[in-house]
Amino acid sequence: MPRREFDDEEVWEKLYAADENQLATGRIERSSTEGEDGEREFERRVLASVKGRDVIDIGCGTGEFTLEIAAAARTVAGIDFSQRAVKKALENLRSTNISNLEFRLSRADKLAYPEERFDLAISRRGPAADTADSIREACRVLKKNGQLMLEEIGERDKQNWAQVFGRGQMYSRTNKVSTELKEKLAREGFRNISVDEFEAIEYFATIQDVLMRLENSPIIPNFDKEFDARHVQEIVKRFTASKGIKTNTHRVLITAVK
């Protein structure tokens, strides 16, 4: 699969910088979800699977969830290709007494770990299944019968917003993410592949909350607050409901065995 623009390091550095700036200025996104969006279910499944195991979190971001994993796992490695994210993750780690966790700057397709190092590899909206190379790397570092647990963005995520913008991370996608991922994982040697899909409704309190999400995520590649102002206004006009500015979420959860 061709590498998408919003998977590039430079783009993610800008997104993490925007997030840091908003936190520094006390801006907190106000949004709510109606229904099971898959995010909490992924966390439940991972935390129920990590006890006493060696775990790698591929695309750990700033490491908040990785820290939760470390509380139950034997050892944990968190990797990310964003220098800014890893720096923040290390800061978060230093504020704890956790000793079984390390964070490293690394690409998913070039993991700096030996073969069969981990019992479990996880990736939440991360790069583990982006390419054949990253899948092979996840497989390489897993022990025999080790598990891979993924949460990916589904093809219907933020569909109404993407239609307004005329672009988006899932815009014009016709093939099912779940089918594509199953095929890719099977080709690289994974088995016992199971898939669950979750769709929910998400509401944003104000236009400022919509802008914060767009500035802090790759939903709309090349999002520019000024250039895209008319699109944001159109979203507010068309999708404001009693509970807020409405959109949808679509998550795909996949578990596979080496």
C-alpha cells in the first residue's frame, strides 16, 4: 500500500506540537461519544491480556496507555517515530516509579529488538499494520504463538466531515479495512485472525472543539485553519444537533496469532 502523507514523521511532529500548545494554554477539547466506539473495548482487551507478559506498544505516542500496560505486564517497550512524542513519554515515565518500561525512538518497520522478544504486540491507530514491512517486523519480534492486537480506523470514520472537505484519511476508500488487514496479516504468516467492528456517534460542543480535533489528528490531511474555514463552517451548519456537532466513528479491532 502506498505510504500516506499523514504517516510521515514531519506531519506527526506538527500534530504533537499543536497538542502541546493546546495543553499549555489550557485548551481542552469538549466532546462526547454515544455508543461503543471500540476505544474502551480495545483498552479492556489489552489490559486483560498483558499480565505477566512481555509487551511492545508500536506507535505508543506520548505513552499514557503504555504506562497503564506496564502496571500489569512483566516488561513493556513503547516505540514511536516522533521525537516529540517519545520525549513526552519519557517525561511521563520519569514522574512514576515504574521500572519495567522503556520508550525508544524507532520506526515500526525497523524495530530495534531481537527475534521472538515479545509475547504480545499492540498498536492503537498506529503503524504496526501500515505496510508489509511493519507487519513482518511485528511478526519477527513476537514469540511463537505470540499475539498481535490492533485497533485501526475504519473506512466509514468521520464520513460526513470528509464529504464536506472533499478529502480525508478515509475519503473515497471503497475496500473494507477489516478485509484488507486480514489479507495482509495472513500473507505475512499470522493465523487465527479475528475481527470486530464498532461504530458510534461523536458530538463536539462547539466549533472550537471541532478545530482542536482537526488540528490534533490526521482526519483531514493538510488541514489549514484559515484555508479550510469554509469547510468547518459548513460542518457546523449541516451537522449541529441538540447534543453538539455530530459525526461518526468507525473502529476495527483485530487479534492475530503468530
